[in-house]
Amino acid sequence: MAPRAPASVRTVYSILADPLILGTTCTAAVMSLGWYYYVSKKPSRILDQHITKKFKLVEKIKINHNTSLYRFALPKPTDVLGLPIGQHISVITTIDGEDVVRNYTPTTGNETKGYFDLVIKTYPEGNVSKYMAGLEPGDSISVQGPKGAYSYTPNTELDRLERQYADQFRVHHTLADPPTDWQQGVGFVTKDTLAAWMPAPADDIQLLLCGPPSMMMDIEKATTDLGYTPPRSVSKLTDQVFKF
């Protein structure tokens, strides 16, 4: 009697010899590889500042009498909007035969996959906000972006610039709850902080502000008290105090 092949070899042979088992095994393998590729691939960033894209409204949630959350689907469930911090998108509509553009900042970040949200208040005189209020799920909007005069630089890059250009560039961090070995500012950014670290008011300087509403209100007042030009409610690129 000829010696028998090991059990593992006999199992492989039986799979190869049975078309049904072989087909099922191959199908399962292909599905597993497909699922692995689907969940592991890097999300696609959808925005392209040179191309107008359409996004479909999939949900509209009323927040109060004049404000709603609008949720727009991205092409794929794994896609992210790809909006850099500090920038915004432009919604383009046609009203009375003319293109009208309004800028909005989504309330969802780039960690959100498959959709993005806009929270919009409807104003009686606001053409685009009234247009948005009339949208129903299934309708689409035209979007361009990213837009914005500035983009954020990571703190590590700022620290590198300070080391490289110490005579021209300074960085001062202020933490409300610092670690025990912290050597810089502690607490909140105050008028005294600005006076110590910001350039004096002049035609060739600009302050860039970003933060939660309560912080922004305090700093706006502080900059005005220090003699800077009071900021507008919606900043322009030439403003001495620019608010994101």
C-alpha cells in the first residue's frame, strides 16, 4: 500500500477536487480582501478649489424657529470633505438669473466620513439663507472650496520657525491647565498678555484671532482698549484685527 499524504495535503486536494467547495472558498477570499481594502484604504478628500461640486441634502434638522442643520452626503461613505482648519466653503446659487455666493464653515470636521453639516440661520433679507431654508432632502447645492485667506500651521512648525528666526519670530503659548513643568503663560489670554506679546497698533501689523465665542469677545474688547482698530463682525483681509 502506498503511503498516505498528510491530512493537510488531503484537505487541500479535496477542496481543489470539489468545484462547489473551491468556488465558495474563492468567493469568501475575494470578499474578505474586498472588505479589507474598503475599511483600510485612506479616505478620499472631496473638495477641489478649482472645481464646483454638487452635494445632495440627505437630512434637514430644525434647531429653532429660524435655524436648521443641513446634512449633505459625500460621494462615498468613506470620503471626508477635506477642508483645512481656518478655511470655508462657498455655496453658489442662482437667484433671479444671477449667481449669488455665500461662505459657510461646516460644523463637522475631517474626521467625519460620508457627510458634512452646515448650521444656517435664515434671515428675512438673506437670499442664500432663504434659498437653503427652502431645500428638501434630495435637493443638491453647488459648492466651491476650500476658500480662505489663511491656513493654520501646526504648533510644532511654529516652534521650529522661532528657533530658526529667533530675531524675527516669537511664539508664546498660554494654557489654562498647564503641566507641572510648564514655563510659559498660565490662565487666559488677557489685555496684559496682548500688550506684552503683540506688536503695538500700526498700519503694517495684523492680529489674527480664533477661538470660542466667549474668548473672542474678551480679546476683541482687549484689542480695542489697547488702541487697535475695532474688528468687524465679518473680517476682511485688510483688517488690522482679523477674526476667523
